[in-house]
Amino acid sequence: MTGNLFNTLPDASRDEITEILARGNEVRIERIVSCGQSSPDGFWYDQSEHEWVALLAGSARLELQDPEQCLELTPGDHVLIPAHRRHRVAATDPDIETVWLAVFYSDG
């Protein structure tokens, strides 16, 4: 199957849109489209999987704990978030779509 990550972007003006592009036994690849969304106040992701995420378009600010880190992401930036490292999306660009490519995986 072929496709283009930027063709026919879903309308994320009201809600962030997550699409699973591929999955296997220990891996899942998602395209996430945001437009101004952020994690709810006080909410932190605490996932059992590792997450490698690349920002393809737009901009975003990620906050991570243990140690505290604030990352301003622009197109081309990527980060590996180890399993159980608490993190949240503090902001995404409200004027244009922010497109993420996220790879979730386990150690097996």
C-alpha cells in the first residue's frame, strides 16, 4: 500500500485525529494531525510502550518529566520517549495543521 502523509489531511480544527498506518506484533505506526490541541491541564501520558515521534509539519511544544524538559518542535525534529516517561503536549500550532509521525514499540 502506498500513500502520501500530506494528501487529504483530515480536519483537525475541532479534535486531534489519529490514524494507524501500520501495526505488527510489537509496533504501531500512527499519523497524528493536530491544530491547536494540547493535553488537558494536569494530564500526563504514561505509556507502557516506547514512542518515537517526528514532527513533519507545523509546530508543537512537548513537556516531559523525570527529568523535566520542555521541547519546542519544528518540522524535522524527532524525539524518543522511553516507556513510562511521563509527557504531555503543551501546545500545537493553532493556525496550521501539525502533522506527527509516531512509532510505538515494545522491547518484546
